[in-house]
Amino acid sequence: MAQRARPPMTPSSPGVSERMARVRRRDTAPELELRSELHRRGFRYRVDRRPLAGVPSRADLVFGPAKVAVYVDGCFWHSCPEHGTMPRSNEEFWQAKLGRNRERDAAVNAALAAAGWTVVRIWEHEEIDAAADRVEAAVRASRGRRA
């Protein structure tokens, strides 16, 4: 059986690697805006936390008692259907990398849902008020189920 060629495991250049290393994992501008709006509305949450032991993922916001995990996803890194792009250089690497990100997101969503959590995924380009409305609705609905 012929073995499939593996995509290169590095970006196209040391400069790209350096830029990738500087990408923030937390406290991005959209995340800070969302946190600020939710705090203004009276919500309290944990930041950059693992919602569930055994699930290798850190949510941007965790509403523990309500069992709501919020992820603010970047359009490039999570392949936004509206704004996601594919680099032309080293395309095979990026297709594999971004594909793994999508697969991981789906696996995390499924694992949390199976454990009774609600997952809210916000795209970085979403209007903050609309995103905060979705989070608020999820938290209130979850609290209503627990009451």
C-alpha cells in the first residue's frame, strides 16, 4: 500500500513562524470587547479556563455554574465561511493546519455537549452587542434549566 505524502510541518518561512508565535491566545481585541459588554450587563465569568477536565481546550469565557463555554474564534484560524482565507504559499501545510483546527473545534463542541455544556462560538467579526446577546441568552437558558 502506497503511503500518502505528509504535508510539510512548518510554515513557509521563518518570518511566518515568528508571526504565528506572536499571535495572542487570549485577551484579543474582540474577546476584550465581549468581556467588557458582558461585565457591563452584570455577568461574571472565568477567563481562559478549561471548562471540563479531560477536554483539551481552554474556553475564552466560562460560566461554570451555568455550564456555558464561550469561544471567540478568529476568522483565519477557524476558517470563517465569510472571511476565512487560504494562504497561497505553502498551501498544503495551511490546508492541513486549518483542517485540524476545524476538527478540534468540532470534537470540543461534541465533548462539551455530551457532558451537558452549552458551547457558544463567536466569530471575531461579529457585532459585540449581538454576540453578547447570544451569550446572555445561553447563560439565562442554562440557569433556567438548573433552577
